[in-house]
Amino acid sequence: MAIRDAASLPKGLGELFGLGTTIGVDEGHLIERFVTANDASAFEAIVARHGPMVWGVCRRSLRDPNDAEDAFQATFLILARRAGSIRDRGRLGGWLHGVACRVADRARREASRRPTARADGVASADPDGAEALDRRELADRLHREIDRLPDRYRDPVVLCHLEGCTHEEAAERLGCPVGTVRGRLSRGRERLRDRLSRRGMASAALPPLGVMHVPAALTASTTKAATAVAAGKLATGLASARAVAWLEGVSRAMMTCKLKAIAVKFAVAALAVTTGAGVFALSRGDGEADPPAPRPAAAPAPGPASPPAASARLPRAQDWGGGGQGYELGRDEAEKHSGKSSGCVRSGDAPGPFGTLTQGFRADAYRGKRLRMSAQVKADGVERSAGLWMRVDGKEQTALAFDNMGERPIKGSADWKKVEVVLDVPDAAEEIYFGFLLSGKGRAWVDDIAFEAVGKEVASTGMEVQPMLREGGLTPGLPAVPKNLGFER
């Protein structure tokens, strides 16, 4: 909610915001005051600014008002604990919205395990009725989809649609031109409309998301509990037991997600290096990388001999590159889904992080489209994961879009099955790289790879990653289309 009248603010906040201003003290300064001096008035100002949005998320998503109050407190207690680690403090609204969605989701799961009981001891239906339940589900889905937007689109949506800011106010908070806010807001709404329509939700059916008033007592108790948390004390007695429990649980979950995001970033960077090696091998003309050095012969061990397919070297797969320390790549003529052979990645005794078959082609035919890569895959004793991956690169940045099936990996042993990755290819795309990877010990096969442009009704599997600056230019001699997708040669 935009602060327009400083005189209407709680005691002490008028001076902090400054009379006659619309936005007041910038959020970076407010957080700095709270982090360095545990300034309660600064934190109360943050709650006054973003509390109505957070309260709206909690109240619309949760049936029980007590759950909503606890979720509200937990959201701001997480801010109190993590305020010092927030890098882009000007985008606090979007950050708080995401935290509120996570806390509300945890509260909703716990509430589902506490059925409402009638006087006769029998669990009853939602006392608010089916219509209220539908409204909550719609609001919850809408907030989830807002949270899934990239930051550059989510921030203006949160500020303008959930906090009541004008375009000019949002531009001042975000530190960008008004035209940029309007453009991003339009694109963010379009993405929301697309995602919701794929889930059968018409925009006309969505509940209104007006600004909701936060009870004054809730603001006061939350501020007191936050200053205790910032001082390293327990908030027991100042916040409910559930709010404190959600503070701990959601904080741990957020740290896990952060570590996962870091892992994805390193995976993108590692695949970029491997891709470069594979494409360099392809650019020499024969599509074949240097063969590995021969291994010294080992003394035969007692016991039954290994199956020939497991001990014989894999023949090369034409048009494919790739690599990975401790892995062998190539064609397997003994195991295939169709045709004469399949692609195979298998580990040695001490495999590195991953091994991958890699190929690339120009993005010309797919710019502005949604691209699906599908394939048949099989796994045998996969220790960590196996799966397809695809990455879209631009002229100046890599990883404009990326997915490596990290959230749906193939593990253990599995017979042939079809899997896919789906990415949006932006207008700035120049190159598309793809492949099949194995992480850890085991063997994995891929066959019958196919690419096709699909409609928006097919959901994207793309992961939220930050594009990286590209070192060097585009790869010379990259083909217009992928080749040898069935590993027949």
C-alpha cells in the first residue's frame, strides 16, 4: 500500500517517513537501521508498508483467522532473522510475498491435518462453505503463480496490484524508468494469464485482490517479536508457538532452496564448459572427439567374466560431443529402444560430477516459440541421477533458459520410458545446446530424441536461473538442425 499521509501513521512513523512525501524513507535505509541498531520504528515502518500485502496473502489463503495471524507473524520474523542477508533491498515487496506464500503453504498443510470436529465428534466440511473454499483455492493459485514469476516481472505486479502503488511509485522503489515498469507489468500479467489459463482458470473467475487492513495489535506484537529475534532471543511469549515453529521450518526450507539454486548455477556453468569441449570436437569436421587413451591391461580376476557389453568399448556416436571425467560416452548396439543402437553414458570406478553426451544447433527456427525435446531413456543402477538437459544461449548471455531434469531425475534402474524438457526460446536466442547426462555410478541410455515446437498449453519445465555473461563469441559452424538423434551412426 502506498504511504501518502505521514500524519496518519502510528506514533513515531511520521517523522521516520517524512511529512509530505509519498514513498518516504527508502527500504534499504529502513533495513539498514533495523540490522545495525535493531530499530523497532524502522521495522514497524516496513510492516506498515508491506503488511497489508502479506496479510492479504495469509488471510485469503487460510480459513482460520488464527492461522492467518500466525503466518503473518512468521513471515516478518523470517525477515527479522534474514534482513542482513537480503542483497537487493529495494525489492523487498516481492521477497516478502514469496516468503508469505511459503509460510501460508506450510500452514495450510498443517491445517489439513486438523479436521474440524462437530459436537458428535465427526469431522465436518469447511464451515465457510464450498464457495468460500473455491475462493481460497483460486487466491492461493494466483499467489503461487505470482511467486513463480521472474523477479523483474513479479516485483511490479506485487507493488502495483497487491500494494496499491502507482507506476511512478513502483518505478521509484525499483530504481528504474516508469516505462520499464509498465512494460514489465504488462509482460508479467501476460505470463500470469497464460499460466492460469493452462490450469483452467479464467481471469474473470479470479478473486479481487484489494489492499487489506492489518489489525493494529498484530502489527505491534509482530514488531516486538521481530526485535527479539533480531537480538538473538527467543520470540516465545511475543509470538505464538506456531509462528515460531514456522519461522524455523520455513527458514530451513529457504536455505535448502538457496543451496539447490547454487547447485543449479554450477551445473549450468559446468555444462557450458562441457558443451564448449564437445562443440570444438564437432567443429573439426568429422564429429568425433579424440578417442580416450588406451587403458593398461589388467590381470584377470577370479570368478565369472563380465558381460561383453559392459567391458567392450563403446563405439563413437557421430555428430555428438561431450565428456566428463570418469565416464565413457558413445553408442550401444546391444541396448536400444529402436533402430540399431542407442546413446549411452556409463561410469567408471571413480566418476566425477557428471558425464554428458552433447550437441548444439542454431536457434533460428525456434525463436519466440516453445520447444519440446523428448526422448526414450533407460537406466541401470544409477546412483544419483540421469536425464535430458537443454540450454538456450544468446549472443551476450548464456542460459537464457535451462532445464536438466534436476527436480525429476531418473534414479536406480528403470526400463525404457519417454521423458521431456520444454523451454521457451526467447527472441534473443542464438544457439540451443542439449544432451543426456549421468551423475554418479551406473549406466544410462537415450534413444529416439525428437524436437518440436509446441503450443502454450504444454507447460514449460524451465528452471529459474540467472543468465550468465558469455565469454567469447558464438560457436562457428554450428548446424541449423540437430543430427543423428537416433544414434544410428
